[in-house]
Amino acid sequence: MSDLETFRAETRAWLEANCPEEMRQPLGSEGDICWGGKRWEFKSEAQRVWLQRMAEKGWTVPEWPVEYGGAGLSKEEAKTLKAEMKAIKARSPLNSFGIWMLGPALLKFGNEEQKLEHLPKIARGEIRWAQGYSEPNAGSDLASLMTKCEDQGDHYLVNGQKIWTSYADESDWIFVLVRTDFDAKKHEGISFVLIDMSQAGVTTKPIKLISGKSPFCETFFDDARCEKHNLVGEKNKGWTIAKYLLTHEREMIGGMGQGSGGMRPMGDIAAQQIGLDDRGMLADPILRTDVARAEIDGLAFLATMERVTDEAKSGQGVGANSSMLKYYGTELNKRRFELMMDSSGSDGLAWGAERDVASHWLRTKANSIEGGTSEVQLNIISKRILNLPTA
């Protein structure tokens, strides 16, 4: 066998032996998704064991170097691992802004001390990270941010407010864009720092959404201390890091278009609620067509995601393609939950039930806002990908 075929066989055998049966079942609630962190409470022993075993293999971040908690897999091996996990319907062992956003930024811009300090903890799910970007007066125009970071000799003091800091009330650390030079042009004078949220001077306040849940927060810094070794990259050069991280955030949000790992197929949900006809097909022909169209679009989107990922790993980068993925992925995710509502009938109106579709449907409305609004993404696509003339 070739090396890749050998890897596939070994991976299949390891997953079969080590993935608990419970971790192969469809997601039933938000608690089934493991986020890790100091305050994380595992929903079950199987969830804890699955994270531990995958982290020990370096398979929570399979392509990261071994010294930073990864497995050092090639892109072909990582795709094989993903395919074999999907084949047995294995859940992701760990969801993490550290994996999706901060990790890639540290790998590219962090110094060796920062990589060794933070990346292995991210890979093992020991630290949960939040993102401190947007402010009440700096949303789409992020470069207008005003959170102040002042040099105090041996450390920095941070004062200001961030908003839409997802899960900040449950996080341990936060990566923050701050202004370190108020005389420079707005895209300059910005720095990228890492702040421990357990200290005095950092407070969070959840923002209640129409779904009744509060993943978003406001975060306040009042003379919060930031050690100088937690400045990533050069002082006043944080905008470059910010833009790089945003491409990964948009790619991550766009990944919602593939559906959450472990989520039941729409056709199964519809069949359970509506039933099948005498040919074994979904009884409602209009809904059947809509489900089929959404599933086909999802497969096409998955192929596009894989193409863009392969191009990025070959050295071309993601760039503006992240806006394309973010826009279409979020629209596809909203369509999926619209169909789930249609498929569920009156059960879709149940609030707070074990399979609460309604609140998740409402939550998808934020997909087209977070990570850059759909309008902003369409402007980027028209300018950077389609090369259309500006007004």
C-alpha cells in the first residue's frame, strides 16, 4: 500500500477503537459541542475522553507542528482524517476560536515563546479564547477602534470597550485590537495583544438576542494589565495581523454552510415529521425539491471549500475568497434552518425543547452580520474577485 493508504487504514482502525459510541450520535443540544477552557464542564465522560484521546494524538489540530500540540500531518493526511471521521459520524472533539482564528495568526506572526506558551494549550482545549475586535463605534469600519493601550514601562494598561465578543463570559483569555498611537492614520497605530480575562479590570456583560440566548457579550477594560510579552508582532503593526485573522474567521463562519458536525441531514428530519410516500420518498414534493436543492448546493459549497483550502495550502492564500465563503456559507446555513422549520411543522415552534429548532433558526440571522456584514462581503467580492468598477 502507499503511505497514504497505510495512513488511512491505521486512522480508520484507531478511530473505530477510540471514538466512543456516544460521540458518533447526532448533536442533540448546544452542550454536545465541546469548547474546552478552564471553566468548561464536560457533558459526559465520553466527551472528556474523546477530547483527551484526540488531543494526545495531536488530531484536534492535525496540521499544526508537533511541538505546538499538533500532529504535523500533511494536507492529504488531514483530509483523510476528516473523511474517516465523517464516515463514522464522529463529532469534532473541540471547537475553538483559538484553533480557528488565533492559532493561525500566532503560527504566522507570533514569536517562539508565544507559540510554545499558547498553542499547545489551545490544542488540548485547556484555554478558551474570545475575540476583541468590534466596538460600539467601530463595526464594519473596524480601523476606527479607540480602545486605548498605554505603555507603562514594564507593561501596558488597556482601557475601552469591545462588543459582540462571542462567549467572552465563558472565556479565559482574549485577543484584542488596541490603539497604541492616536496620532497615526487610523489603519496604523493599531496593535494586537493577548489579555488574561481573569484579572481585575476586565468585565463582561452578555447581550440577550431574539433567540433568548446570549453568545454575544460586551467586554470592558478598566486599567486592565497586559504584559509586554503578550504583544504579538510589532507595536503599531497590528492591522496586518487583524486582516490575516479575519480571513480565517470568515472562512470559519462560512464553514457553517457545510452544516455542524454530527447534525442530522435535513431529509431525515423532514421524513420523521412528514413521512414518506409509497415510493419511499418524502411525502411533500415541494419540500422534497427544496431539500434536494439545498443538499446539492451544500455539496457544491463543500467542493469549493476544499478547492480554496488546497489553493491556500499551496501558497496562494485565502485572501478575498474568504469573503465569498463567508457570504455563501452563511446564506446556505440560513436556508438550511428555514427548511428545518418548514420540515418540523408545529414542532418547530417548540421553545426550549431538547431539539429546539426555533432558537437556532433565529440565531442564524446573526450569521450575515458577524465577521463582517454580507453587504461588506459583497463589496469585497465585487472589487477583489470580480474586478468590477467602483461607483
